[in-house]
Amino acid sequence: MKLGISSPLKHGSPQEWASKHKALGLEAVVFPVDHLAGEEAVMAYKAAADEAGLSIAEVGVWRNTLAADPAERRRWTDYAVAQLRMADAIGAACCVNVVGTPYGPRWDGGYRGNFSQELWQMAVKMIRTIIDAVRPTSTKFCIESMPWMIPSGPDEYVRLIEDVDRPEFGTHLDVVNMITSPRRYFFNEGFLEECFTKLKGTIVSCHLKDIRLKEEYTFQLEECACGEGSLNLPLYARLATEEDPGMPMIIEHLDTDEEYEASVRYVRQELKI
């Protein structure tokens, strides 16, 4: 595995960005600028990553490509196409988004319609449209697994891959986002095995974090920093490495650079990397 963080860290230049990641012992990075930064800036960050020996794990989209308003949907689909084109040009492992929703005010929120056949068909069409506009050769387009929208589990992910039917479509695995039941939580080792077995050969990047049960009614889970929850992190890392010795595993959703640095130290010590 290649450990990385989602934070760009505070930096003043591409070289400082790369050197700060390298100094933490990281081997993978999330690309810190989008295509709107311009080709010169994009290629400067790519060159800095290459010089430091850092693999570019992810280019993010994080826009609602299924927005209810047709003009907004076109705008963000075009943005996703441009992001995928940039990701392919810089050799990123994946360009990733969540599927999005037209059913409520929060673009990545949970709504009943997110699991409708209508949404499924819209998602398949949207993913194909983005991929077909670029036809990337070095990068996979991915939809991150989510708790309240597709794909919310490995079976949905397998079906989505089959229905999209494009070799350029891969899996972005966030196991914590799919731990949504007592069984998946308490028996997360078995769920980890299930994910990597069913999605074998398609996984190109993983998010690394933890999850814990709140001591309140009803059943409530919350994401947390690595080591503060119940996820079997050594097993997660082992399965990811078996899938791909160079698998990017990206720590995310911490608030400060200092928290990221502390999490990196914890993970490296726990996983002996």
C-alpha cells in the first residue's frame, strides 16, 4: 500500500507541497488543484510529485452531476469530464466523485429516491457520458461508496460496474462509508473480506479512517480518526496490499494539518510501514 492524506497541507509552492508529503513518509497524494488552475499550474504540481516519487492517487470532482436543474447538471458533468481529462493527463490512479442526487437540497444527502430505479438509470448514463467523453487510458473514473446513496455496498458496486460496462470504470473503496448496520460494524472483518473478494480486480484507491458506535439510542455510528474506532485497520491494509501492492490508502476528514500528521504517525506505527 501507499499511504497518503487528503489534505494538501499548508504550502506556498508545488515543491513545498510535495516535500511536506515526502517528509511525512507518504507515497501517495490527492491532487491539490483542479483543471481551472490552468495547465501550467497543473503540470508544475505533477512535476513536483514525480520528482518526489509520489503517486497521484486521486483527482476529485465533488460536484452534483445528477442535479435536478438541467443547466446545473450539464455544468457539473462538463466539470467532471474536464477533471477526468486532467487526471488522465497527469497519470492519476482515479478521478472520483459520489453519485449525487436530484432529490433534495443536499447534493450528497440521503433521500429515498437515491435507491430508485430512476436514479440507478440516471447514474449509469451519467458515468458512461463522462467516461465516453474522455476515454482515459491511464486513469479510472470512480464513484465513491456512500452510506445513503449507491453504491452503498459491494453487491451494488458490482452491479453498477456491470451495468456501466466500461473498462475505464473502477472501484473507489471507502469501507467505512458502507458500514451501516450492526452486523457490518461488529463483524467488520468479514465485511472487509466480502468487499475485497467481490470487488477483486477493480479497486484502484481506498480511503482510510475509522468508525465507532455511539452510546445512544438508536443505533448510531460516527466516522473517526484511525485508532479511535473498531475497524480492523491491519486487515484492511493487508487486503488492500494483496489487491495491489501499490494501492493508495488515503487518510481523510481530519480538521488540521497537525491532526493529519498525528494520524500518519499512528497508522505507520500500527501498520509498521
